[in-house]
Amino acid sequence: MDIHLGPAIYKFTTQDIIKEIGFDAKASEGLVTAKIELSQRTSKKSQLRRTGIVYRYFNVVVGKSGYGSSSKLGNAYVVSMSLMIG
């Protein structure tokens, strides 16, 4: 996707856990790829530690290394699939 100043939205149709990711680009960057990587455990880069039931671990990778810094993007979000347990 070509990233230009303002909202950027990636929609995923091949993943069963993530429907969409988005953020506000603080600068135009040109072609930037995004992917979801399923994982067996929490990423070493994650600063959050959750307790309770975990359905799946995953990483969201946008662009090349360093692209996700706060100087390049803001207001990032992830839309996940609904999960019914019971």
C-alpha cells in the first residue's frame, strides 16, 4: 500500500484472527507492506504482559525495521475477529 500523510488502513482476508490494522501516517512513505505473523508465545518486543486465557499470539509487522516508531505513525489499532467461548 502507498502510505501518504493521514489514515492508513490494511484489511486482511486470509487471517482468521486479524481483520484490519490501521494508523495515522505522520509522513508520506511510498510503498509499505504489512503482515501478520502467528506465534507460539509472546513476542520478545512486546511490553505488555497479560494474564488469563490467550487464544493466539501474533505479531503485526508494518514496513521495514524501525518503521513503527512514534515519529512515523500514531493512533495505531488492530481489529480482531470475534471469538465466542462456551
